[in-house]
Amino acid sequence: MSHKQIHPKGWKPAKGYANAILSEGLTLNIAGQIGWNENQEFIAKDFIGQMEQTLKNITAIVKEAGGQIEDLTRLTWYVTDKAEYLANQKQVGEIYRSVLGNHFPAMTMVVVTALVENEALIEIEATAVIPK
């Protein structure tokens, strides 16, 4: 495998993410994806629905580049409502695992006041390293 989680000795386990991923291969930098479909239409108006579509969009890009979910090494989440995210933790985990399985790359979450697309509730940037 071309990816290895880095976890310093003595640190508590990371919950739902990796502290770091060491990779070798072709780097795929994925622009911020939002919860619209391939026609740039928002079918879901709620956070969970948009999160699921956003993760599916990222997966489609990785697969188009010849990679697989396990090649994702970093996700940077931008959410417009921290309270809604926290209130839906169980559903967030369920949807995450239904799309990305039990693969947890390095992740960061940032709360923002707005995104460029007015209907967007979440945007996720991603990095994947695809083995040569």
C-alpha cells in the first residue's frame, strides 16, 4: 500500500480521522466540492443530503482519475452551521461510512459564515495520492 497513517506514540487515538498520512504516488488535488449534482443542481436542501452528494462528487473525481476511495489522503471541510453539524453527528458518521467506508484520511473542519454558492451548506476540498 502506498499510504501509511502516522500517529505519534503516546497520543490518544484520533476519532474519525488520521493525524497524518504518508503517501507515495501521483497527487490529485480536488477543488472544493459542494452538494450539487453533475448538472450543478441542488437536489438536497439539507446539510446531511448535501454532505452525501459532496462526498459522492469527490468519489467520482477520484475514480475518474483512476483511483479509489482509499487513495484519499486529506479532506478539508467548510461548513456554514457548526450547531447543525454537531446536532447530526450520528447521521454524519452513517453517511460518511456509506460513501467512504471506514477510510479516514487526515481531516480539518472549518466553520465559515457563507460559501460562494448561496444554497451550499458544505464544501469539501480533497487530496488523493494515486499509486503509480
